[in-house]
Amino acid sequence: MYHYRESGLRNVWLANGYDELETPYGPGIAIHDLPGLHRAIAHGLVTKNGKLTGTELRFLRQEMGLSQAKLAAMLGNEAQTIALWEKRSSQPNIADRFIRAIYRELNEGNAHIQEMIDRLIDADLEEGEGRITLEQAGGGWKVAA
């Protein structure tokens, strides 16, 4: 078994799916389907019992391609808060659940949740109440484009 520490997680072991190699620099490992491995690790994290550790939170954030600042904006926090959660494993339960849900939605190809979050972040940056324009079409009311 290979102890896969390259992910930043201490608790990941590979039963197979890798080759041991001799390189000019010494022994090495070639992992098969690295993106697939990372998706499997993330799936294990979002479905595990108990809260995410700080390193697990960091792994999921990085797998989603989010900076600490972007995740903080999604959650209505500061980047320093995310850094603290990752360092001390002390995120609130609601943040833990939200991060897991966001990863699952993004991983399963549902872009609607990302669009909604981006709109909420943009709305936070705007001052005032904002204008909502509605139109009646097709037998009902809807927000105008």
C-alpha cells in the first residue's frame, strides 16, 4: 500500500492504481488517473461522518479551484476566516455543510448553484436595494433578463 501524502491529507492510502518506478533520482511513484483519484478522495470527504478537518477543507477548496478569498465571499466571510478554519479545523457546522454541498453540486455538473452564488456575491458588492424588473410572459411573471 502507498501512503498518498501529496494531497496534503495524512489519512489517504492507495491499495492499487499506482506503479513503483526507478528513476535517475531514486524510487518514484506513478499514479494512474490522478484527477479521478482526487475526485474519489473528495467524494469520500463530502460523505464522511463528522466535521471536515482543516486540511480536508483546504483539499476540497482547492479541488473546486477556489481561493480562500473566493470561498470567503461565497460564505459571507473574510479570507482570514477561511485561513483560520483551515489552520485550526474550527469552521461552523453550517460552513462545513455548505462547502460539502457546493462541492457535490459542482462535481455533479450543476452550474446553477455556482451562478446563484456568483449573483449573491455581486449583490453583496452593490449598495442599496437594487432594482428588480419583472415581466409577464407565457402565462406568468418572471424576472426580466
